[in-house]
Amino acid sequence: MATTMRSTSPDERTGAVRRSAVRSLLRLWPFVRPVRARLFTAAFVAVVASCISVVIPLVLKWLVDGPVAHGDTGGVWRGGGYLLLLGLAEALLFGLRRWLVARPTAAVEASMREALYRHLQRLPVAFHDRWASGQLLSRATTDLQLLRQFLVFPMTFLLVNGATIAVGGALLLAQQWTLGLVLMAPVLPLTLICSVFQAKYGRAARTAQDQVGDLTTVVEESVLGIRIIKGFGRHRSQARAFRELAGAVRGTELAKARLLAAIWGVNTLLPELALAAALLLGTVQVADGQLSTGTLVAFLSMALALRWPVDSIGFLLAMSSAAATAADRYFEVLDEPPVKESGTARRRPGGHRERAGGGLVFEGVEFRYPDAPPDAPPALRGVDLHVRPGETMALVGATGSGKTTLTALVPRLYDPTAGRITLDGRDLASLTREEARTLVAVAFEEPTLFSTTVAENVLMGAADDREAERAADLGRALGVAQAEEFVGALPQGADTAVGEQGMSLSGGQRQRLALARAVVRRPRFLILDDPLSALDVHTEARVEAALREVLATTTALVVAHRPSTVLLADRVALLSGGRIAAVGTHHQLLRENAEYAALMSGGPGRGGAPGRDEGEGAR
């Protein structure tokens, strides 16, 4: 929960290598490349529009030294017309720039979001085990919005303002080089100050974005766990945890604001001092006859036109730094290696040939979680097990013995670190995950439903190429799970939306829909992780009766904690300490294996977890 969350630095959280802002932003190029022509056109248009603003003072010089000085009324009107046309051209060009960038930048954001989502689907389960969902969510929303804003504004205007300052500076020096040098004097100190500012602001921006990710995680967990929070009266402690994180975000944002205020003040003060000095020197030169009034007016007008490009440098650098940290956070996820499809069978030492027999076979399977300490024992050690074709094997063991881990290897949610698994004689490692998951269906212990309809949740397990049979498959699967009655009573039947996580349904109803999803495809291999734990006795009996027909036509591995579930199986495997300790029928193991008998009777062998039906366990 939120109260246990620890604040981490970016490098500690991800092991990321620090990059310069430019290198980070250059990584956006593959996404920008398809729309580069339109973005470059927009930048060129903006440069032309900005350069018009520094040409206007030259018209003012001509107007003051010419028509105004000579009393030429027609010339004044003509000069005013020129200024109006230049102003209109500048406004139209900036409007055109905005129109040009809107569609391509939205396209870049959409393609980056799609790439992130697609990559998340391809990342191993181990990645999702260690990453907070709020951190991933903030990268797919807030960070991508910052990157789009960078493409719309700072990326263009850093170029535009740089070009404007260069053109304006050249014109200033051409008009009066001594005054030009006075105005250009702050350039060097501003460059040094801005480089220091960008580094500090980049660090603050990264901290803020990570904190927002943590805050998003807390909000998400609080919403999903609202029943627990209310049930245990923990709303105050959760509110306190949220307030602490929100306060940390506020403090970081205020630190960013102070940095931005400081650089904005410096960027304003130094040019203002230079402008005051130039105005004083220029006035003296006009009084001495060394400079015309029109030249001074043009010079000061051009200096004022350069005010915004100079003042905004800090603001643009701040946005660029935030975008660079957003790019780093985005590519931290994209740089995670996806699961690899080898396409060739992994061989055990000794050149093992494919087994001629079928069914589900574990041969010397060992598994260690990627984030486990180096000195920790593996979760599974030397597992050898053969589930014959068409057989139902119950998997029994104490809490922590590795049952769920073992079942997760069959649909390739994880891959064994040693040994191999075969499906009907085919090495699982030689199959792509897509192939493996068309052969294997799974119902997990925790039934996960999505914010869609009952039908769509169940048919998520159906084959994609059997659209004509989906309605029949849905009805059959709901029948197996004994879910027809409660689904028919919903307001729109199977078309009723179940809400987020299916929380509008009871635990037993969610579990039955998850079971229906697993059997809807008629899979060759069926993995059920304690699929009936949330059902009452009578519903469980009906589901078991219907499930027997399904199990008779498939090869199944069923994690069982209850004797009633064990009795669905042809044989039972006892998993103890990550190893298969015994295999046999339920009655055989009751007679011959003390640990199994204790588990079925709710004794110490089950880690103190009582069985639901001791009478059945004693059979």
C-alpha cells in the first residue's frame, strides 16, 4: 500500500544512464521522421515570420528619417501601409505555423503511445512484477503530453529565437556597431547561466515526474482497494500517505518555479541593463550629431523586438529539460528487452530428443524469479512430472510450495531457468508464445475481469477465427461455469458491462466468468489455479459436474486446495519445497503420504490452513 512506498532516485529506480538533454530528445527522431517535412516547413515559416519582426524597425528608420523628417504626408501613409502589411504577414505566418504543427505532433504522440502499449504487452511478466502501474501510466499520459508540447513549441522556437537573435544582432551591428556591442554584451553570461540552469532544472523535472508516477500509483491502488480501505478503516492513513506524496510533489514543483523565476529574472535584467546603457549612449550620439533620430528609433525598436526571444530562452530551456526527462522515462520502458521467441527447441545437456509420447511433460524443470536474491533457493527444483493425454492431474502443496509458479510456466508467462516442458512431444521453448497460448488456456486464482461486457470478457479466451460460433461458444462456456442463471438476471444479460475489475459482481461470479473464459475455446491443455475457491458448496457441486465433461476432452493441470477439487482429477501430484514429492491417486496418497493426508485434513502439513471439508479429506 501507499504507506510502504519508498522514494527513489531515477537511477536507483531504473538503473538509467544519464544523458544530455539533446541526446535524450534526439531519440524521438524515429517517431518524428514520418512527419518531418511538415514540421520543417512549420519551422521555416516561423523563422520567416520572426525575421519579419526585426525588419519592421528598418521601415521605421526610413519612415522617421524620410517622410516624417521632410513632412511628406503621403510617405507617412505609405510607410504605415508597409508596417500594416508586414504585421499582417507576420500574424498569418505564425497562424500557418500553428496549423502545420497541430496534426503531425498529435500523430507523433499517438504513435509513441501505441508503441509503448504494444511494447508493454510484449514485456515479460517479471517486468510487470517489479514496476508500479502508476509509473507506467504516467509515462503513457503525462510524459507523452510533455513531449508533444516540446514538439509544438520549444523545438520550433529554440530554432526560431536563435535565428531571430542572430539576424537581429547582425542588423544591430550594421546599424551602429558600438551600440550593437553594448546590447550583445549579456550574450556570454546568459549562455553560461542558462547551461547551469538547464542542468538543475532537468534534475528537478525528473524528480517531479517520478513523484507524479508514485502519486498516480497511490491513487490507482486506493481506488481499486477502496473496499479494503473502508473495511479496515484505513482512509485516514491512506489520506495521510497521499498528502505526504502530494506535499513532496508540491515542494518539487515550487523548487522548479523558483529556478524558473530566477532564470527569467536574470534573462530580463541583463538585457534591460544593456538596453538602458544603449539608450543612454545612443541619445548622447544623437545630441552630438553622430547618429540620426531614425537610426536610434530603429535600433531601439529592433532591440525591443529581440526582448521576447531573449526573455523566453529560460522558459524554452525549462520545457526542453522537462521533455528530455520525459523522453528518458519513456525510453526506459521501451529499452526493456521483450520476451524472446527463439524458434528453436532448448535442449537439455546430452542432446535430448523430442519425446514420442504426448500430454504435458516437465523434465528437470528449475525456475528462479529474476529479482530473487542470488543466494535464495530456486522456486522450483528438478520438477519431473508427466500429465498423460486426456488426463486431469491435481497439483497439491502447502502455501509457498511453488504451485502457481509451476502453472505459470505452461502458458509461458515465465520460462524455466533449466530443464524443459513439452506439449504433446513439442518442446515449449520451440513454440512462440502465440502458438503456446492457442494450445493452453488458463484460469488464475485471482479472477481478473475488464471494464467491458460479460460476453467480451468470456470471449477473450475464444479463437479469433471462429466468429460464427462465438455465440454458441459463449452459451456453452457459461453453462460449464454454471453462470447462465446470474448472467441472464443482469440488466442486459451477457451484454452487461461488469465495471472496473468486475467489482459489480460477487467473487464467486467473477470466478465463474474466469472459468468460462478458460474453457470457451475447448483448449488442448487446461491450467486451472484453484478455480472454485470462491464458490459455495452447492454451486461448486454443479460446476464440478459440468467441468468433468470438459476435463474428459482435454489434458488438465488443476491446482487444488480442497478434497472436492482433488476428486475431479485422475491422479494427484504433491509439490513440496519446489519438488514433486509424490504422485498417485487421491486415495493412494491419503494412505501412503503423511504430508498429503495432513494437507487434505487441514493439518500442519498445510501450513496451518484448515481444509474446508475434513470429512472428505479423511476418505
